[in-house]
Amino acid sequence: MATQTLAERIETLRPTGLSPLLNTAQLMARYGVSNWTVNEWVKAGAPVEPTAFRGRRFDLAKVEAWMAARTAADAVPAQRTA
């Protein structure tokens, strides 16, 4: 079986309502970050999918939504209390 790109996997799974799960290395490549950064994201609450084996898997759609919410929260200025 030939290796599929992420875009091809997304299109293959779209009719089923599923999305591909990424491993840590794939998430690192997607965002151009280090393993340390992904670990920090997980500590900060990034969504991780449960697996039946050792390792982590990430639903890209959920991670993107988490990143967007986090960015939006960072954009809102903190209210001052006097």
C-alpha cells in the first residue's frame, strides 16, 4: 500500500465522519515545532486521543480548534481590577 499524504487521508476518511489521528512526530512536522513544544502543549491542555497502546495520538481538527481558542484567549486583554 502506498503512503498517503495527510490531505489524502483526510479526504479518504471524510465520508465516514472520521479524521486521521497524528502521532507526535506528525504533529511536530505539521506545526514545525519540537517534541518539547508538543509536550508543553499537552501539559497546557491540548486534546490527546486515548489509544490501546503506548504513545499519543492527536486529532488534527481538535488540536486546530484548541490552538484557535488559545490564540483567541491570548488576544483578549486581561481586565484590570482597581
